[in-house]
Amino acid sequence: MKLRAIFALTAAVVTIAGGANAQSEPPSWVSERMPLLRKIGVDPKADLVDAANYHWSWTSRREVAVGRFRCPPGTSVDVSRSIIVVRTQESKACHGRAGETEHMLKVAPDGSAERLGGAGG
């Protein structure tokens, strides 16, 4: 009986905490980027993975299209106050129109993208 009460209390706390987090409004610096997220193929609600003070992260269930690049489902889109970064899984890559491949891209406010970090393919 005691164990059942502990499980019930734990479930209630998790439900309340999850509900409070889901209902809270994103900060303005995230809200301002929601149209861009939708434009590139991210579902801001369904694909959300992490919502922290200075960094929000999504994992897209669909292809992500940034600039001349197309990135596979499972691509991470990380938003902070100063940058939006698209990262693929290590075994996959974003493919450009000219045949180039990249694993990490910086996204501009207009949806264009440029190479970020290590060597491309």
C-alpha cells in the first residue's frame, strides 16, 4: 500500500511539473524564431527536446531545409539568444545543391545557412 502511494505521488508530481512546463510561454527570443523554425521544417511543439534558460533544442521528425542544404529527419536544431545551429547525427549529413555535405550549419534569420565548425565532406 505504501509503495502504491509513493508511485501515485511521483506520478502526480511528474504530471504537474510537465504540465507547468508545457503551458509556460517561451521567452521572446524563442518566440521570435518560431516562424523560421516552421519554415525550415521544425514543428516547434512536437519536435521540442529541451527548453532551458539560454538554449532550446529540437530534433526534427522531417527533413530540415536551410539555404541550399537539405538535412535528414533526426537533425537537431539548437537556438540560443545569439545563434541557430543545425546539426546532423554523426552518421548522416546535410546535402547541398552542389553536392557538398555538412554536419553543422549556422542558420541566418532569413533561413540561409553557412558552414560552421569542422571540415565538411
